[in-house]
Amino acid sequence: MSIIVNELNYIYNPGTAMEVQALRDINLEISDGEFIGIIGHTGSGKSTLIQHLNGLIRATSGGIFYNGADIYDEGYDLRTLRTKVGLVFQYPEHQLFETTVMADVCYGPKNQGLDEKEAMLRAVASLNAVHFPEKHFYDSPFELSGGQKRRVAIAGVLAMNPEVLILDEPTAGLDPQGRDEILEMVSDLRRTQHITVILVSHSMEDVARYVDRLIVMNGGGIMYDDTPQAVFAHYKELEEVGLMAPQVTYVMHALAEAGIPVETGATTVAEAKDEIVRVLC
């Protein structure tokens, strides 16, 4: 069990006129190797939650345990935690600051105490893992495209050998091809490096296609925590809190309502195709 969240609460600006409770009694267990999606409308608490998982924000009350240790214990090494639980922000330019891509990706390993050669070997391996072109290793990160910046930001986290990779809207602003490339790359990393992946996304299609477990945030609490199929079965309840199921969900329910005996649990195009072919054949 890599992460346990126990009765977590967080209040912004406590005791002021601007007080807002962003998280309410969050309980989670995140096991090694899971691919988890987190969805929710703006202000639901999802970004606040993930920033607690590597200690960037300290809870107002409640606890977080990483591999059995309480991260709020006196003397706990939060710096090491942040190398083990890596967070890639929505806007990669917030994480890129060195003059070259190579220097940027080497920064984390050097901070871990690795020498120049070891840091460079880590950086090259990480850049290769995210399929970043070698010819751009010494380019300025600020001259890259949005998709390339995201690859570099992810490589910078991977170079520290994390056990958990958290991605906050990693495909925001990308075209469909760029979005698919990033998510396929993340899925491959999870399989090949056996890391836990937590994906925050606004795209129902993306989470339906890639994640094994889906957490729905609403009003600072957890509304649903189940497989994507089980969560999207509640598509009407999701609509009530401003969320939509994948388009395929609505298509399958429309077919069923029209008298075609399909199972309505499909959440991806591939699943829907298989189900329709099954019925027609």
C-alpha cells in the first residue's frame, strides 16, 4: 500500500472572510501500480488533493501515510517524499527553468546527490522514455511546443526515479494527436516502469480509455470511487454536478432505449463496437 489518506481536511484562509473548505473528510487507499483518474468540476478539490499527496500543502486536519510512514511526523523528510511522489503541473512552463532541456532534466538527480555523469545518464534515459527527440536535448525548453514541454516536464520527474507519478491535466491545450501521444506514453511508462499513475483530467474519454479506477470529486469530497464503468453508470447523477460521461455512454443508452438489447456499460469506442457487433451477430 503506497499511500493512505485518512480523514483529510483542508481549509483555505481559515478564520477570515475568505475561508473556504477545499477538502472534506477524504479517505483513500492508493496501492502500488494503480492507474487512477481524478475528475471533478472547477473548485471540486482535485488539484488541492494531489498537492497534499507529496506534501506541497499541509492538511488542516487528518493524515497522509506513505509506505507506512506519517508524512506529518516531526523530522519526516518531505524532500525525499517529493522525489518518490512526483507531480507534473498542468502548465509545464512552471517547472522548466534551466537554459537547456538536458540541464533541466538533470536538475532533480543532481539535487538527489548524483554526480554529473550519473545525472546525465538518468536524464538521457528519462528523455528517451518520454520519446523526446535527441536532436533537441540541448535546445532551450522555452522554445519547445506545448507537447514537447510536457514531455520534458515529465522526464524531469522521471529522472528522480519516482514510485508515484501525478499528472495534473497533462493534455490541456494539446491537439487530439498530441493528447493521444502523451497519454499513450504515460500508459507505457506505467507498464514498463511499474509506477503508480494518478491522472487529473477534464476529458471523460481519456479517463475511460486509460485508467483502472476513477475518483469523482465534488464539493471537496469524494462522490464516487470505482471502476470507470461503474462510475459512468451514474451519468445522470454526474450531470447534476456539472460533469458528463463519455459520449459512448449516451450512445449505448440511446440504443437500449430504442429497443436494441445492448449492454450499456461500454465507456470506450472499442468496447461499444464489440458490444454492438455482439448484438448484431
